[in-house]
Amino acid sequence: MFVDYLMYLADSVDEIHAKQTNNTDEIASINTLFLKQSINENVIANQKQLADKYSYVLPFSTVQSFQEFDEKLQDSKSSLRSDVKNMLLSGLDSNLVISKCMVNMLKMVLSREVAMQYTAVKEVKDKNVMMNTNFYSCISGIL
């Protein structure tokens, strides 16, 4: 019984290691793609470039300004949406810790005050739901 459990643990560790190796390879290819794109002057690679191109003050300091920005992200073929996704790539953590990636990406666009006005999934009185935003769909498309 104990030997079976040890075998199960060994198999689980091997599976985790294989997934980690795969994730590392994917990150390397994303980084390569990101570096190639950032060479092109027209590609938005960071927060400052996005703010300059679209005349935004990032991170947004009011819910209203974020909501106006979010409405513009609704068109899946818009250059703004594409540029936002490119910018968000710089928020990827090399260790691929999803929660850290999410926080990095949110901090690029939302001030603390605005972020406090949102909940992740559940509706709460006097707060908006982040999961229902177009900005969240950009993040989830990357993660």
C-alpha cells in the first residue's frame, strides 16, 4: 500500500515536471515573439507607448475613465484591443504564476482606487465585476 502511494507520488511529480518544462518552452517562444514585435516601432510593447498613442493617462484613476476605455475594447478587431494585448504581454511573469501575471496586468491599467471598485467574479453591492469587462477578456486571451 505504501509502495503504491510512493509510485503515485513519483508519477505525479513526473507529470508536474513535464508540464513545467512545456510551460517554460511556451514562455521562451512568447518572449521571442515579444522581442521580435517590440523591434517594430509600430507595435505597442509597454504601458507608456499605449498611453502616448491613445492619449491615455495610465493607470486610470477613475472608474468612469476605465469604463470608457473598456467600451472601446469591445470591437475584437480594433487596433486598440490589439495594442492592449501586446502591452499586456509585458506583464507575463517568467515563472508563469497566473495570479502574479494577473496583478501585473491589472496594475498597468487600473489604479488601486479603481481596482478596489471591482470584484473578480461575484457581484457585490456597489462594485463592478471585472470578469464582465472587455479588458478582462483581453487578459484571459493571453493567460
